[in-house]
Amino acid sequence: MQRTSFSQFVTYACIFLLFYWPTYFIPSITPSVMQKFYFIVMFAVLAIGILVTRTRPLVPAISYVYLLPLLAMLITFPSNWEKFSEFHFAVLIKPLLLFFYTFSFFSLLQAHFKITDLKKISNVLFVMLLLQLLLIALQIILGDVAFLKVISFKRVYSGYGFRASGSFDWVYITCYVLTFYLAYYILEFLIGEQKKTSVILIVLIFLAIFLSQSKTGYLATALIAIYFTLISVILNLGIAKKLLTLKLFFISIAVLAFIKLDLNLEYISRFLELISNGEMDGSTSTRKNQIIVAVEEGLTYWYSGSPNALKGLIIENTFLDYLFRYGLFGLIAITLLFLTFYFYSLRICFASRRNVETLGFKHLQLSIACHIAIASSILYGFTGTPMDAYRSAIWSAFVVALMAYLEYLNRSKLASVLPSKTKGETCTA
């Protein structure tokens, strides 16, 4: 096994802090302020990481997509400049930060990891998953204890059972992050070699999503499972029937657990009860009202965004949030961002599948996991903001950077193989 270099260790540290920086280490400061500080911390961590490893910054073309929302903001800025405040500065700076995070992670990966090191990257992500599952377990078992609140400010136990969010604060965001791992380890179980470890992790991930009591998480996971099957057919992976069997198995387990086990799932039970009576719970009602406000005011102020956006009103829908804030320019920008990431990741999957004998299974596995993560971000975007919310925004930037790195490996590996093939063919002739 190859030894880990100093530069690789620094990259691992950056990934670790992405997941587990103790954001709320000063309880007296409001969570929103500490979340903004986290963005600054990660900027400093990556900047220092690049400096101490003497890494030459490289900007992959895909990272410029993060500047599309900034363009929409600048177009609508003349209509709002008189009311410019600290809030607007924070919003304007975020696309630049996400752009920086993406090319920083890419630079570190490109400079210090070869294609033979993909296993190392996978192992680090594996450790991050284990720590996340352990944190979720501790939150469920210990509840709202002080030392766990340093990682997540959200209450685990409320009036409707427990909802453990790990280090990502919102349970739907945790489900979004776990989708990457679910795709990765399903592929490992069905095609790879570490089947026993994979099946254990699949069960634990599924359990974490199930116990999250996230309505969005449940629906998005079900839809992604269907989409995953479709992608497996398109890529000719030969696992469609196995995926169907696996889905039926987990659906059966979930139904039996919900009916037979005495699990504290009062949040979901209450939601189902209200729906059956033709009513809505608090979060669903809130989102409905937000949709009405966003559509009405976003279209009314299509050229500038709603004046109410300047008051910090939040719309828990990525697409409508940008419509609400920046009018049609914002909606177009965020839609183009999602579509670009989606087709870019899909293209990498096709290239990896086509050249799997050269690039290896690990490359294909990570490519598909990244694509599934991007596809799930679109789904989660309809009820939240996974691409620019606290912590998950930097996770998303890392996924984009990882995609760019996988494309770089594809191009560089094929460039090194093709000349040798050409030379060999010439000698044979």
C-alpha cells in the first residue's frame, strides 16, 4: 500500500473540516453568524492548504458555472443598490466562495493524486461516512447534549420524536449527502469486491435516512432509486434486475419497521394522519405559502426581484428562491447551473463507462456517485437549498471538484494510452 504524502494528508484534513468543523463552538453567538464564519474558515483552510503544499491553482472550466447566480445578482443590482446592506454583501460573495472552493479542491486533487490514488480518496470518504453515522447514532442515543451541539445546533428531540441531522443541521440535507454514498456502495455491493462491508453500510445509510423522518428525504430517495435503475440500464451496467430486488427488499423492511417496531416516528405519523384528513402539517403549509409568495412577487418584479427579499425572507425552494430574489434572471441562472452540472456529470459517466478497462472500476463508481448526487440536488432543490446552504454548499462544491478531477484523469489517462497504442499498431503493421 502506498504511503500518504504530506500534501495528501493536507487534502484529507480539508475534507474532514468540511464535514466536521465545530461550527457552534461559541454558544453565545447566533447560529447564522457562526455559519457565515464557517464559510470563512473553509476559505482559510483551503487557501492555507494550497500554500503549504505549494499547489499551483488550476481552475476547471466547470467551476465558472458557480458565477452564473452572481451574474443574475449583478444584473438586478442597479434596482436595489440604494438598499444595499451587509446581507447583500454576504449573498454576493457566496458564489465567489463556491467558485474558490471548487477550484481549490480540484487543484489539490489534480496535483497530488494519481489515478492509482482513487482508492485513497474513497477510503477518506468512507471514514467521513463512518463518522457521520456515528454522530447520528450519538444524537439519537444521547439527545441534545452540549458537546454534540458544537457540531449541529438543531434540536434532535422535539415534540414529534427525534430527527438526527448529523453534522449538516437539516435532516433533508443529511439525506442529500448520504445519497452519494448510497449510490457508491450499492455499486460496490452489486459489482465490486467488498460486498459484506457494502451491504452493512447500505443498511446503515438507509436506516439513517429512514430515521431522519424527512419527508423530502423519503420522496427524493425513492425517486433517485428509480432514476438509478434507469442510469444503470443506459450505461449497460447489467444490474437493473438486482437494483429492483434491492429496492423491493428495503421497501418491505421499511414498511415492516414502521408497522411492527416501536420507533419514535411521531413526526411522520402525524404528517400521514393530517394528510389522510385533508390537512397539512406546519412545514408543508409554510412551503405552500412560500411558493405562492415567490411566484407572485418573483413574476411581478421579474426584472429586479422582490423588495421583500431585501428583508431576508427565505424561500425553501432553490428555483423559486432565485426567482424571488433576482426575478427571471435568477431563475434562468440557477436552472442553467443545475442543467450544466447535470449534463457534465452524465458525460463523465459515459466516458468512464466507455473507458472502464483503462480507468478502472473505482473511477466509474465515483463518477456515477457524483452524477447521482447532482441529480438528487435538483430534486432536493424543490424543497430546500442544498447547493448553497450551510455546509452542504461546500460538499456540493467538493462533488463538482471531484467530477472535474475524474474528467481530468479520463483525459490524461487516455492521452497517455493512445500514443502507446498507435506505436504498437505501427510496429505490428
